[in-house]
Amino acid sequence: MNQREKELYLREYSILKSQGKPFFPYAVAKDSVMACVVLLAIITMSIVFGAELGPKADPTTTTYVPRPEWYFFFLFEVLRVIKPPVLTPVATIGVPTLCMVLLFLLPFVDRGPERRPERRPIATLAGIFTIVAMGYLTYIGAAAGSPNEIEYKVAKQYEPGKLAVAQSGCLACHKIGENGNSGPGPNLTNIGETLPRAAMLRTLENPTAPMPPFRDLPEAKKTAIVDFLSQLRGE
């Protein structure tokens, strides 16, 4: 920007500033009204919908996989994409930090005065990519369902097994109905059609990596799990 452009900019800025309104009380009043609207909406939703409560916590399980709040689903899914444990710091610290640094550097890379999106391709594409990526990962995390609850209708005698499967962390790697994750383990929704009871029990006690062994579970719980899985068949 040369001296002439700078003087023209300062002249236009002074004119626009004289025609505008002061920050206080106009902008403060608008922000306060919007804050009250958002707060009222949150209070209304909390009263109408309430808090999501899962089943009671099982203090005996060591395989429970917690899930974050919905606004961290995208980061939770990044952890699922980057599977090796040695790369966990990369997923939890490296990727978010890198994205924040790139976002911070964006104004220094795209320094053009143009405000129209079609004439700012770098900023526009970066924004679109970020929104789409976070939205997609958030959707996948939300569609996975609860990590310790199975919304699958079964007969009453199979309820203990359904609860044991849900509380043993199986849904971290498997999918049953609409709950769980699609990998790295197979979908168990119709497992009763392809795997006999003996094979299920053998897999529980001597699984193939990365599935952890469940041989230390009480016999009653293992039997309940096998009973529940063996009746999972297609409609």
C-alpha cells in the first residue's frame, strides 16, 4: 500500500467512522440481547429434553470406552482413524494444534483486501474443508450410538447378556443394531446366524488381537453374553 492509497483509506475510514454508532451502548446492547436469547434456548431445551442418562456404571468392568460430549465427536473420531497407540499423541495434540496454527497463519497467507468469498480462494476453501471435515466426523461420532447401551429389542431372558455386552466395552469395536462402531471388529447384529455358541465362547476367552480376552469374566456373565449373541439373527 503506497502513501496515496493509505491517505485514501484513512479518509474513507474517518468518514465511515463519523457516520457509525459507538460500541457502547449499541453493540453491547445487541450482544446482550443475543446472549439472553441463547441462554433462554439452552434453559428451555434442558427443561424439555433433560439430560441424556445411560445405564448405571459398572465398577467391575475394565473395558468401558467413554465418549465425549457431541462437540468433541470429531476429535474422538480422529482417534479412531489414527489407530496405533504410539500415534495417539499425534491425534490428540498434534492434529488439533496443527489446525489451530494453520488457522492462525491464514490471515498472514491470504492478505488480500478483497472480502468476497469467490475472490479469496485460499480462505474460502480452507473454511469449507474445515467445516465439512468437522461436520462429517461429528456425524459419524453421533451415529455410533451409546458406548454402554444397546437399543436392540430382545426377550427378557436375554437382557442380562445385552447389558453385559454393553458394559464390557464391546461397542467400542463392534456394531449391534444402531449402536457401536463399525470396526475394527465385525458387525454383530446377525452373528447368531454365522457363529455357533462354542465358537463365541472360544472367541471370548482366546480372541484374536486387537480384541482383549474376557476369560476372567464370571462364568454366569460369559454365559449370558453368549446367550444374547447367539440369538442375534436377521429378521
